[in-house]
Amino acid sequence: MVNRSAVKMIGTLAVAALALTACGTTSGTEESKVLESIGAGEGQVSILAWPGYVEDGSNDPAVDWVSKFTADTGCKVNFKPFGTSDEAVTLMRTGQYDVISASGDASLRLVAGGDVQEVNMSLLKNYADVYPFLKDKAWNTVDGKNYGMPHGWGANLLMYRTDKVSPAPTSWSAVFDEASAHTGKVTAYDSPIYIADAAVYLMAHKPELNITNPYALDAEQLEAAVSLLKDQRSHVGEYWSDVVKEVQSFASGTSVVGTTWQVGANIAKADGAAVETVLPSEGATGWSDTWMIGSKTKNPNCSYKWLDYIASPEANAQVAEYFGESPGNPKACDLTVDKEHCSTYHSGDASYADKIWYWTTPVAACLDGRTDATCTDYSEWTESSDRDQGLKHQLLRVRWPAPPHTHTIITTFTKARGHVPFDSATWQRARPWPTARSWKCPQG
């Protein structure tokens, strides 16, 4: 059974003293008091999350883990989806939301801005079951303080057409130094964070650059990564941010090699495309999401109850399978409908996970531990991407036009796709996502 699921973005060292300066990031000025016990629920909780993480049956009656949470806790869920990490940060900074699912390229900005609070993990019984390699990481823990519940994770993989690309690639060189072999049929991810993919490649092939963390690039290292992407540009036929559109290009043969998510490969295979994926020898970028609690929440008890519930085996299994990622709780693997799900997504494979550089926000305080250098921050990555016309970076765009009587359907969420057929008509019948707009780097 193929999981047609919703999908979309870390360094090795915790950021000391919240010295983050990327993209409007500022240090928080007031610490929230850490909860010492979970009391009765307040009756409601507002949640910001990637589409596909908070399903209540309104998109598909068979997909609903929210109703049980409300029945068990008395906490009514008010859900707002977001399309990019930048949008998520902007919304969370309004103080209007209790809980957020934050990818690594948002979590540190939220910590640094004082927008989320330290979480007392001892109050969350399901935390004990979470994979150890997801705990106490730079994207969810700062100065020894935990800021949330680890959720799902996945890698950005190399996909190729088996009937067009031979021999089978084992290195990212297939889209960089050897991309000329498939000029016009290479595809690449359309985002400033893709600079980290170039940096991962340079770590292995240009050791003289001394890159030890793809999110900790000084000016010279950033220039080298951007230069590699500019060289790649002449071979790229399409830059993608919509995984479904990417799948279609592989099916048609427009693209034959490039970066993807595992769920994209699953969809492509289900549609009859001759594709395979590989985690290249250099390693890869990827994501690990964290459920975090707002520093201004008025519903702390319901917020804690949600963090614990969503990491339970039952709920985590449903989310991971629907969304298209590895669950954070290994006990979820026994409860997925597709019994091969966890094998497909390498759940629990610590050696596989160790090859992934999880998305994080590049900041001036070098994440590789250097104190004698200033690293480039996310705003500089964005400016570099904008200057490189090949990346054609747009934070949010609409792929399908919506008819006048519907809301615009956002189809380029960083990861999101639902358990529904992938066509515009279906998505126009789905939950009315917010009207698309461009989000610039959050300020303050």
C-alpha cells in the first residue's frame, strides 16, 4: 500500500545564550515559568502546524486523531495551517497561538525571540519512548533546556530514473559536478535552505574550505556554495517546491535526477514511474520537527496534554503515515496500516539518521563552534538565493488557480500533502487554506 501522504526543512552544537541574529531574530527578554504539574484542561488549545499534522476528519472522515484528543481531555482544538517556516514564525510571534509544530529552520528563531517556552519533559509520559537520537538536539534544546516534543523526521534524498540514469548514482555529484550528463533534466529544490545541500557536497569534495556544518558558513564558504549552485543552474530544467509537480516531471521524463522526499518517490512508483532513491555517500539535509508551546499561552495544561498525546503511539502512527515521514515514537511502527511504513522511512535507523544534517536557521553565531569567525545568517542566504536567478526563490506560490467561489489552495507547503488524490479539484474541495501571499523575512 502506497502512502500518498502530506510532506516538505541541524547543526551539532546548541546555540549558546540565544545569540541568534538571523532574519530578524532577537533574544527573548522574559522567561516563562516552567510548568511543574499538568492540571485540568482549560477547554481549548490553538495550534499552528503544517497541513496534515492536525486532522479532525473534515478533510477525510477516515483521518482523524483530533476528535479523540478532545474527547479524552476536553480541550477543543483550533487549528491554523501554515505554508512555510517563515510564515509560522510570523504567526507565532503574534502571541495568539498556544502550540506550534516547528521545523529546525524555525525552532531556534522562536527560542531566540522568546516566543516559545521551556518544556518540562518529565510531565510528558510518551517522551520516554521517543527515539534517543531525536532528543537533546540543537534544534530543540538550548543551554540544556528542552523546548518541545520531537515529532517526525526525514531526509532530502536523491531520486533518479532507473531507465535514464546509469550507472545508479551514489553521490550528489550527479546533480553537481557531473550534472552535464543530464543537462536540462536535473531538478533542484527551490529555497535558500538548498544552499546547505551544496555545502554538504562541498564538505566532502572541497575539504580545503573547512566546512564542518552546512548551516555554519562564513562569507567565503557561502560564496563557494552559491558558486556551485550557479554552475549547476545551466543543467537544471526545473526548480521545485511542490513535490507533486516534481513527481509529474519525473513521470514524464522532464526530470531524470534530483533531490526529493521519500513520499515523492512513493507516489512516483505508484504512478508507474521507474524511479529509485538513495541517501548519497556525502550525507544529506533533512528535517526533524518539534512540538513547542508559546511563551504567552493562556492554555498551558491543554498545550502540555497535546504534546503528550501527539507523541503517543496511536496518534504518532496516524500522523506519520498520513504525512509521509518517520514517526518519533518507535511504538508507532506497530500501529501503522502499512506494515512496511517504518522500514520505508528508516524509522529507528540511527546510523541512517546520523547521516542527515537537519534543517536549522543559519545564524551569525557559528553553529560549528567557531568563535573566531562570523557566519552568514538566513537573511544573507536569502539575498544570495535571490541574486542567483537559478533558485527563483519564492516563499509561497500557487500552482493551481482556484475557481472564484473557493479559497486559494496553497500547494507549495514545504512538506505538506494530504491522503487524497493529487489534483486541483480535490484540493479545492479540501479545507480552505488561507489565501496565498508572499512572506518576507520576519522582523523583530
